[in-house]
Amino acid sequence: MIQLSITGIASIDNLKFVWHKDSVTFDPSMKLPQFEILSHKTNICDATYYGVDYSCIRLDIVLERNFGSQKTQIYIPCILIIILSWVSFWIDIDAVPARISLGPLTVLTMITHSAGTRSNLPVDSYIRAIDIWMAICLFFVLAAMLESAFVNVLSRIEKRRVRETIKNVSKPKQLQSTLDDEETQLSEVGMITCSI
């Protein structure tokens, strides 16, 4: 909820401000794209500053933000980008190009969406809730990309370990067969030498 105050001040010697009954009306067909007008209130705020009396009137307007456009333009696209980044969890580990291209693509999309959203908002020196939302969404997308890279590295290490294990298991068999061949050759040579 946002409250706007419009104030007019002038010296009572020159001008006296007074609200008339129903002096502020709103056209029912008037709509703001992001806000709804909830209520308004008129006040008289006369004051004295340094011995001079000032006439003052104030109009307070209470607005409520319409979140329909925020949902369709900010929140739903962010959620869809995060879900798209999680698709890499279901892609086969051996499909490296698909997994690798999906990570940076979703990160860049999230950064572009965040920049576009912030360009439509006023510049502030403090952290807003939408900034926190965008940072959390970017964190989820980055985490999915890093997980994909981590699984790829672990998969390659595991394949290398399995290959080395297979080589080590097959080497003793080859070594045993070569030893058996050498023994038979030696025994044949021995038999030949013995028979001569």
C-alpha cells in the first residue's frame, strides 16, 4: 500500500486554502496500469513558522499495487527459466553438448530478464524485494549449471577409473597367457634338446 501526499502552502496574509465539500473526485473510468486507488482524504494542515501563519491543505491518496502484471511479466518467466535450467538434471549424462549449452543459456536469459525488469523500475539506493527475488532465481540457475558441470566431471573420472580397472584386470590374463606360451615353448625346446 502506498500513500501519496500533495501539499499546498502559502502565507495566510496572502492566501487562505480551504477544502470544499467533495472538492476531490475521481473518474470511475480512470485506471492506473499498476495501481488501484483505494481511498483519499483531505486535510487542513495550517502551521506557524517563525511567527508567520501559513495556510496548508493536504490530499492523501492510498494506492494498492496491482500484482497481476507483476506476476505475468516478472514472476512466471523467472519460474519458467528456473524449471528450464533443471531440465539438465533429466538429460543423459553422455549428452554433454545438450547439458553444457543449457546452463549458460538459462544464466544469460535470467540476467537479461533481471536487467529488463530493473530498467522499468525507479532507481533506488537500497535493496528491494524484487532484487532479492532476482538474485535467488539467478542462484538457482547458476546452481543447476554448476551441478551439471560437476556431474560431467564425476562421470568422466568414473569412466576413466572403469577403463583402468578393465585394463588392469585384462593385463594379468594376458600376462598369464604369455607366460603359458613361453613355458610351452621352453618345454618344447627342452624336449628337442633332450632328444638330440
